[in-house]
Amino acid sequence: MIKLSITIPTYNRPEQLIRTLRSIFDCIIPDHVEIIILDNASPIPVEKLVCDELPHVAPCVRFIRNPSNIGLAANLMRCFEHAQGEWVWLLGDDDTLHLGAIRTILDVIATASPADVLLKFNSTNGGQVTHEEILDGLGALADRCKEFRFYSNLLFISSSVYRRQEMIERLSIGYHWCFSMAPHIAMLVDAMSVGRQVRLVPHELVCHGLAIASDSWNLTRVFSGFTSLADLEHGGEFISSAMPAVAYQYLGGGLWWRKLLKAFVSQTGRTSAFWCGYFARYGAIIGGWRGFLINQTSWFMRLTLAFPGIRALAGLIFKDVDTVGNLDRS
């Protein structure tokens, strides 16, 4: 019986993927662990790449290649579909393993409770815990998500090991919320609403491959879709108690306008419908005068940033993008 499926969603990052695979095979791979690569229609097929670069590794890996690029979020859902293990580790293609990481996961799995739906490990991305903790129910999860760095780590896939059966039962939710850029969180929220729990483990698994400013998967984009999870049937408590606090911290108090300007700089070119929904969601989650002001000024700022000169100037001022993970090219 396969205990752990190590699944790597990837798209067109050959150097990072090869480095990650080398780190995996530096560890001892037990018989009850499988490795699957979900190739999201990379220009150079990943299977050919691995066969050429790591011929001794290729026979130990199962390759799944999508006929076309289905987007990073849907590719995550494919990980759960193709995995055969009891637990699924979503591993970013640019995150290299610490020695002993696989053994660490298997040791935690051996002591997992039937109620555990997610084993959440530490990462340099945030969410550090010094001793094992249990988050039992949505209320406990919401309270911890008010800590901004914890929320960041919750999104980070490479510190997450999910119970596969719980995710398979919620695939329809995951696919429905792919636009949110965080479908795995939608599935988690639903599971937590019916008595499942998250186990926080005080160990790091990977060296986090930090995203760069040009990468597209960032907090601005996540918040533009993730706040729509307020519509999730069982997500009310999580959304109402945690998301306003997280959004307030994200917008940075009095510097909220700088964060929004970054969004415009990186997202200029989107359709009018996108921006209507974008600002409506921000207004709904933050509320009060900020929500009102954001909605009222959205069209003015959109038109202003349409001028190339102003956009170029903003690009010089705001060179970095707030990133929280490495799903951007998966």
C-alpha cells in the first residue's frame, strides 16, 4: 500500500525541476512512496527532460502530461486525482528537500489521527510553530489565519501534506474554486466544517524557492479571487473572522493605496469585468470606508494607469511584488 504520493505540478522550469528531483533522490525512497510529475504541457516535455538529464531517476517517476496548459490551480487538482497514496504531498518544482524530509513526513503520518486532513509543516515562508499543535474546526483555523505569516504558509503548497481521500471527496469544490488561485484552501475549509482538523508540525521539509517580482502568483492576485470563498457553503466562519484581519494587514493600514497600485501595475490589461469583480470583492471583505473608497475610485485609477508613461513610472517605484509561494508556473 502506498503511504505517500509526492506530486510535483510544473510548467517550463527545467532547471528548478531537475534541482528538486536531485534533492528528492538524495533521500532514501521507501517502497511505499511514489513520485508523480504533473507536466502542464511544457514546451519541452518533462519526461524527455528528466530522461536526458537524470536517466537513473526517470524509471522511478510517473509522468502525467496534460494535452494543454490547464492553469496552475487545475493542475493542483490533477495531483489529487492521479495520486494513489493515502497522503499527498504537493511539492513545488523549485523547492529542494532537506535531508530526511520524506522520513519526517512518514513518521508524522504514522501517528496521524483519523480526523487529520492536513499535516502543515513549518517553512521559511512563515507559520513557524515550536511544538505540535492541533487546529480543531474552522474557528481555530480562522484564529490562526489572523496571523499574516501563518496564512502565507497555509497557501504554500510545499509545506502541505493532505489526506487524499478527504480531497478526492471535495474535488468538485476544488475545481469550482480554481479561479480563486487557492482551490486547496476551499477544500480544506469545507473539510474543517465537518469536524476535520489540521496538525501543525514543528519541522521544515524544504528550502523555499523564493518567487521573484516577475512571477505572477502573488498575494494581490490571490486576494482578488480568494475572497470569493465567502460564497462557500461552509466557509462563513472562516471568512467572517479571519479574512478581514488578513486583508487589513495585507493592505498595510495607511499604505493600502501602495498595495493596490502594485496590483494595477502587474494586472493592467485585464478586462473591465475582471476589475469590477476585483474591487467589489475587496470592498466586501474590508468593508467600511476603505471598501467604499476602493469601489468608487476603481475606474478612475484604471483609466489613469492606462497611460503607458504613468504605468512605467509606477513600475520604477514599485519594483517588487508581494509573493507567498511558488505556484506561479505550475
